[in-house]
Amino acid sequence: MAEVLQVAQKPVPAAAPAPQPTKISATREILKELAGKIPRAMSGVDRQEYIGMRLLKELPDDKIVELQDYYNTFLQVMRDKQASDIDIGGWGAKGYVWLRIHGSKKPIEVLGKFSNVEMDILIQSLLMENQKKALYKNRNLDFSYNYRGSDGASQRYRADAYFETNCLALNMRAINTKIFPFETYGFHKNVVKMLSLNHTKEGVVLCTGITGSGKSTTLDSVIDMNNQTADGHIVIIASPIEFVHESKKCLVRHREVGRDTASFKSGTVEALRQDPDIIMIGEMRDPETIMSALEVADSGHKVFSTLHTSSAVESIDRIVGEVPTGEQERVRNRLADTLRCVISQKLVPTISGGRILAKEILLMTPSVRSAILNNNIGEIYQMISQSIKDGMRTIEQDLVKLFMEKKITLNTAMSYANNKRRIEQILKLSNQGR
């Protein structure tokens, strides 16, 4: 697992003015000058260590800040274009800055073209010395980054620096600075009960989806709802910490993997000794963390977490499949006892040009519990589709709903469905009912 560290930046008392074209040109000259000092025969980790531990270490602090300010102009463009992600560096980028805007990733050619070495330098200028060492050792580094924009507002980013064909590449994702009101999700009252500490004191709630589907944003809204309505203790274990919750009715603790705790599993086990009511595990990414989460929920705590799966049924299959065959029956029994709700979501493009949330929701019912215990997980999809009145729905049913409300096109509904044939069947039944 990559070491997670926090970028320490010099506090900015006021919004920094946007660099002028002449200053940008001067910064490009710094990059070119530094790139020209690197021995041409040097490559891989040796080149990165030469850049970080020699060139940048010898560079005056004001020049380092100048490089950071130059990179921040990319972030300002990212914010202005309402992009969710920025990617730079490595052979795949072809020298350009790439932005993901409303789901589509594109090169932004007006920001200029850079050599791979120039991007190596720019990326390392953002890192502290201990972060550079971790990057050289692990070939990957997760960290968080803060930037104050031209409007004076502070923006946080989840960042990942990594090696690509001996060069450095960097992705940064913008972290929401505001929480979406819980009410805007339109959850059924039965779902709200499963999410609320006031109604349900224990059990596992999963929010699933591919990268960039808004899982963390949804869970932050759920955490905020509990923070405003329940008296309790919330422990958040994340890699890295994204949105920082202020304690309201709840005492809220934030523990960052690699900085405050060794791993998701360690943080989960340690939380049991911290008198928690809710434990939020940023991601169940390995069998050990999955088993720890189930055990914690089985001991009478409420657990929220995420999985990289595209449906509720796939989430159950994934959890069971993570353990050896001989252990799967025990895991199914524990999952049937502890699982309360699965929210599987996708962000889909709208007709108006933005994106909207489509979600599949599974609630634990006696029939769903029986299907898990008897290893008839394939039957659960039908149970979901027949239980809309109880608060459940499949992703296909929700996509058709969005299409019927003229928020997305039929092509979009078909493209984002897990089962395209099911979309056709739902539409056919809908037309027959008219």
C-alpha cells in the first residue's frame, strides 16, 4: 500500500493573484533550464532521485513556490471548467494537461505542451522530501493537496503520483468543499431508517460504484445527516482524508491511513477501543478489511464503507468471493446477519450538459437474507426489481425513470445500464401500461 502523506504548503493569507503571461513564460524557462541539467543517459528512479534530491533541493525556495504557483494555474482552469480530475505527466499524456469535464477526459492544449522531464520536475516540486522518498520506494504516492483559488476559497484535492514507463504521472481529484444536503438524494423512508443511527444502531451499509461515481460524496452526506441528528461518536478512516467534518451533535474523528493508522484494517480494529457508534471505512479494498468490517458490525456497531462494484448483487458476490472457498459459507452467514443496505450508483450525463445520479438500492429483507444464506445470490436482482414500493430499485429502473423525466437520453440510459435488455423490457411494460 502506498504511503499516505499530507502536503505541507505555506499558508496563503489571501487569494493569490493569477500569474501574468510574462511570469508564466519565466517559469517555463525554469523548467527548461532544470530539464537541461539532467544527464541524458539517466532514467527511471535514478532520474527521479536526481531531480528531487539534487536539482530541486538546490533550487531556492522562491523558485519552488514559483513552480507550485504555475501548477496551481492548471488547478484554477480546472475549477473554472468545473472539472473533476486533472492528469499530467507520463508518456500517455503526450505532454498535455488533461481534464475530466462532466465525465469526459480531454487534453487542454491551450495550457501548453511539456516534455516528460519538465513534468517530472513540476510534479516533484509539489512534494515534501519524505513524500519523494516514499514515491521512489513504492513507485506510487497518495497524498492530499490544498490550493486557494482566485476567489479566495480553499480547495482540497486527493492526489496520486505514480511511475509510468520510467516517468512520473499525477492525477488529482477535486474534493467537494460543500456537502450535498441529504434530502436532495430522495431516499425512501425505509432507506433513511437504515442510514440513520437514530433508527438503526448496527449493521453494514455499502455505497458502491466505479471510480468517480460519487460514492464518497454520498457517504459524506449520510455522515453529515447523522452528525446533525444523532448523539454519538463517528470515526472516519480514509486514504486520504477528503471532506473534513466538523463535530456537531456527534464527536467526529478523522484518521488517515499511513499518517494516523497503518491500514484500513488496523484503523477498523483500533476503532473498537475508541467507543464509536459509527465507523466509516473509506474503502473495503482487501479481504482483511472486509472481514474486519463484518466483525465490527457483528459486534453491534454501524459501519459505512465503499466497494468498487457496479451493482448490489455484484457487491455481495465480491465480498463472498474475496475469501477462500472453505470460508465462504461463514462469510455468507455473517453478511446475511450484518448487511442492511447497498446503494450502487453511477453519475450519468444529462441532456442539459451536467451529470445526475442514478442509483440501485438493496435493502435487507427476509427473502434477500435467505438468498444470501442459501447461496442463491442470482435471485436478488429480481427481488430488488419487485420491491420499488419498499424503497428498492434496480439501476435499470432508475435510468428509465430519469429517461421518462426527460433528464437523460435513451442512448445514455442504455449505455449506463448493467443489463441493456432489461431497459428494453421495462420500457415495453411501461408502454403497455399506458
